[in-house]
Amino acid sequence: MRYLYLIAGSAIALAGTYYIANTFIQVTPWMDEIGVIVGLVFVYLGAINILNYWYGMKARGLWIAAIAANVGMLLTCWVVGAHPVGLEWGLVAALVLAALLSFDPRSTRPV
């Protein structure tokens, strides 16, 4: 469980990094800022999940923030009506997996 949570958090952070890099490679006039902001949000979400993996239940505030961030991101994707295509399904799967595993105390206990 623990390593699966680390993999999900790392996948989310890497997807955010890819999204930022892809925004700078494909130059579109008005989408540059939005792409970088969305990429930074995913990097932040991945980082908070990785920190939750390392510190777990020792840092209660971090645990609550990770749960709130994961559920908030899933709700945002649902409200916006995101329609993933191709490899974006992997990001959605990582988001769902991280949200579910952040509730499980076995995946967030300290090492």
C-alpha cells in the first residue's frame, strides 16, 4: 500500500512537470499562463502526497491537507467536466488512487 501511494504521488508530480514543459514547447498565445498554472497545481498535489507518504500520521495537518487536496482535485475535475483522452486516463487513475490511499492509515504511517 505504501509504495503504491508513493507511485501515485510521483506520477501526479511528473504529470504536472510534463504539462509545464509541454506548455512551453507548444506556444499558444493565451493558454500559456493557464497551462503553467495547471501544471504547478499538479506538481503541488504530487508533492503534498509524497510528503504525506514520508511523514504520514506523525504530521496530522499534512495528512488532512493531503486528503483535502486530493478530494478537492477530484471534485474540480468532476465539476469542470474533464474528458481525458489517451494517456490522461493514467493521470485520472493516479488522482483516484492517491485520494483513496490518503484515507488509509496503513499507507500513511511513518517509516
